[in-house]
Amino acid sequence: MSTAAAERLYERVRACDLCPLWKTRTNAVPGEGPIDAEVMFIGEAPGVNEDRQGRPFVGAAGQFLDELFAAAGLSRQGVYICNVLKCRPPANRDPMPGEIDACRDYLDEQIDIVDPLVIVTLGRFSMAKFFPNQTISRIHGQAREAAGRFYVPMYHPAAALHQGSLRQVILNDFAKLPALLERARKAEVRPAPPLPMALSEPPDSQPSPRSDSRPTDSPIADAPIEAAPPSHAEATEQPEPFAPETAAAGRPTQIRLFD
Ligand code: URA
Ligand code: SF4
């Protein structure tokens, strides 16, 4: 897809009144970055500075995010950054389920347009889109692979500003990104295996194709790529695999939220 498609999307976001947050926003914050970025970061919602400037992660959390990019050998200019909600919730309260639902299509379109190799979720609200029924303290920094894309849940950078002990944890998690991106690049150029493919296997053993029909709002199978493939007995206890049909049949109507 094209830059023009992204611009049209941004214009729709700026004019959006699909949830009540339009009434209190100063500026909508659609997101920004090259539409051919390999890595997409998804935060929660604009804060006061983002609302003023119409750009994501320009406040204190954004400053720390820049440090995290540096730790991962990335630059802000080279990655795509957006949020689950495009408008600021009053007083920075948590996003509400109805707001997340109303705003979902914009994020899904962004994922389609950018088609990143790696999606990094920042905080529990963007994590919940791909990893429902999970807790960030349990799965942070652990990449999952589905349909040729890697998903990495990270703590929100603002969490480190509130809780100093998390600072090094997040830095360590981000430091894993270069190797993961390398793996994702290699997986991309390999020949596609026949469908249906095994999901969440280590990419070295079973490369997956990247396809335009990749779903974006389905649970990711519960096995980090660092782990050995599960035994059959374990596999039967796994949640529903991350399958294209799951997304086609409909998205979860409610996203469960976690601490
Ligand atoms: N926190 C977020 O989640 N997103 C922003 O854009 C800024 C702060
Ligand atoms: Fe529209 Fe999303 Fe803003 Fe709500 S938060 S008004 S759905 S752009």
C-alpha cells in the first residue's frame, strides 16, 4: 500500500467522531513513521504532550523510548509508532473497551499498510490485542511468531518512569530486538511452507510466509519462540492457534485487560 493510503487514513482519524474522545482532544494522534518500516511500536493512547502536538510519544515516555530505540540499534525515524487509541483519554485515564473497539479499524489498517516484520506492543492495552488473557509481567520480552510476523510484548516505557526497577528490565528486553529482526528478515526470504502452517514454532525450524491476509486481532499461541516446540500432550492444552480463520470469523468483542 501507499503513502497516499496512509495520508487518507490520517485524515479520517483527524476527523473521527466514532467515540466520545473526539470532544476532548486538541489533536488526534494517528501515528507516524515510514510506511515500509520493518518494526511497528504500538502504545496505549496519547498523553497531554501528544494531544498538543498531534504526534506519538513526544513527552517523558517518548524520551525514554528514544533511549530504548538506541539500545535496540533503531532510530525513531526508521520505525513506525502509533497507539491503540488515537485520541487522549481525559486525565490520562485507561482506555475504555468501547473506545478500543471504536478505534480498532484504524490500527488494523495501519498494520495492513505498514505490514511490519515485527510488532512491539508497549504496555498492557496493546499487548491485549494480540495476547489476550496474558499478564505483562509474565510474557514481557518474549517474542511469538505467527504467519511470518514476530510479536513482542514490552512494558510501557512510562512504567519505568514510575517504577525505577523496571528500567533495566525494559532495556534488556529491547536489547533483544536486533537479533529478532535479523531472524524475521531471514524468515521472510525463505520459501513458503504449505498451509496450514504450524504456528509459534521456532522460526529456524519452520519458516512461515508473509501474507496480505495476516490477521491482526487474534490471540497468539502461548509459546515463546525461545522455547522448544511443545510435546503433543502440552500442545493439546494450548489456546486456540493463531489462525487466519479466527480473524475472518470475527474479532473478540471484548478485550480483557490485565495488570
Ligand atoms: N503513551 C502512549 O502510550 N502513547 C503515546 O503516544 C504517549 C504516551
Ligand atoms: Fe475516533 Fe479513535 Fe479518536 Fe475515538 S479515539 S474519536 S475512535 S480516532
